Amino acid sequence: MKKSKTIFGDKPENTGIWHSIKFSRRKLPEELISKEKHRLFSELQEGSCTSTAIPLPRKETKWVWYAAASIVLLMAMGSFLFLKENSFETSYGQISTVKLPDGTTVTLNGNSVISYSPLSWNLFNTRKVRLEGEAFFEVEKKKVNGEKVKFQVVTTNLNIEVLGTRFNVADRESVETVVLEEGSVQVNIPNLEIPLQMVPGDFVGYDESKKRILQMVVLTEEYTSWKDKYILLDNKTLGELAQIITTVYGKKVVFKNMEDKKIPLEGKVPSDEIHVLISALSLATKLDIDIENEVVIISNSAQQVTK
């Protein structure tokens, strides 16, 4: 390796020069420093200064996303289960009894649905059920902190409020009815400012198509006997019973003679099985009543007219 030369040569006498050199600190004027700061700051604001971003090594974060997605999924499933309504449904011709969380008993007629929200019942003590079809209610009385908790039944247009009672509610073919057997009931009806107060034996009906309200006193058994698996025929016509057969049992009814619809009925017929009902009805009316391909045909009268 070659030796590098010194700045001032190799002669020993030149080394004294090092000792003769003196260094002194120089302080920049404050005005110059302030001016440079101002210039740099202006360039930063104008974006004239550029910088190069140095990429950092990326960490593996897939497991974090998987965990977050799992938590969101679990929360969604929990909310769905928590907010989901409980519902009970009957098929045509079926009668079923349901026990609600407060001990209230509900008897569902055929082709009916009842539903309620467990969230409202458990957290807010709101005893509310929705009904499509027909049901008989035996409502248990309930108190929370000494206060009576009302029980509500909601149909398409009506809101029925009770505390503890026995009553029947039907919502069929745009006609909704309430029949009170025991206790007291308050019925809220559209466009009626003051709710209707019912006492035992009262009937309240609302026809949505005609916007008509009907209130009268009735024999409650005529409207509630179905829960005991029979139909009380008193004050019914054959045409009215045909409508029951269609809505409750899902059978179309054809009258060969339209005048037969007006035949008045009386007595009782079993309702737990459609074929038994048809046989009993045939004996009571002296008419030929048969079921063919899910259609009930009523005939054997003077004039033969197909519906």
C-alpha cells in the first residue's frame, strides 16, 4: 500500500503550522436564520418540498380481519335470534292451544297465526301479540311493581287491550270481530277517537271494506264454541256456515241452488273433522252434501244453479 502525503508535506519543520492555526465559532445573524425559516415554511405550504416515503415492512394482519369478521357474524346472529318473533300457526281444520310466557292460554282456530316478540315481553313487560285468523284468549292477570300490566291483541285494524279476561278475536276476509266472555276489554278502532269499552256478552265488529262498526249483545257460545270442537248453528244460515267451511277448513263450497244459502240452521254439529261436520250438516238440512276433489257440493233442491 502506498503512503499518502500529508497536506503540508513530509518535512518535520512544517508541523509547526498546525499549532499556528486557530479556529473560532461564528454565529449566524438572527435575521438570516429567521429569513431561512420563513422560506422553508413557505415552501412546505406551497408543496414545493418533496419527500420520499420509505416503505415499512408490512406485518401480517389476516388473522385480525378473520377475528373481526367472526365477531361481527356472531353479533349479527345474536341480534337476529334476540329480535326474532315467536310464532305459532295452525293448518286448515286444526285447533291448537298455546301457552304464552305469562301463563296466558291461547286457543288457535284453523288457518290462524299468532306471534309475539320475546324482547318486548322479557325486557319491557309489553304483553302484545299479533293475530291473523281466529283465537280465544284466557289472559292471566299480571302486576309489575304493583302496577297492572295490560295485554294487547293486534289485528289488521284493531288493537284490543285487557288486563285479565276471556275473549274471542277473529280477523277474516276484511272483517274483524271481538266477543267478550268474561272481564273487560277496550277496543281501539281506526278513526274512532274514543276506544270502545266492552262488557261480558258484547260483540264488536269492524268491516274494513265498508268502514262500518257494529256493536251488539250476543250469546257468546255462538262465537266461541269452536274451541270446544263444535259449532253452534243457532242464528246462522247455511251460507254463513259455508263461509266458515271455506276459511277454517280451506274447502270451496258450491251451491247447486243459490236459494239454499238462506236456509236457517239450529242445533250443534261437531267441528273437529270436516267429514264428520259434513255428515252432520247433511242430516240436519236433509240436503245432499258431498266432498269431491276438495270441493264441498251442496245439492238436492228444487232449482239447480251452479255457482
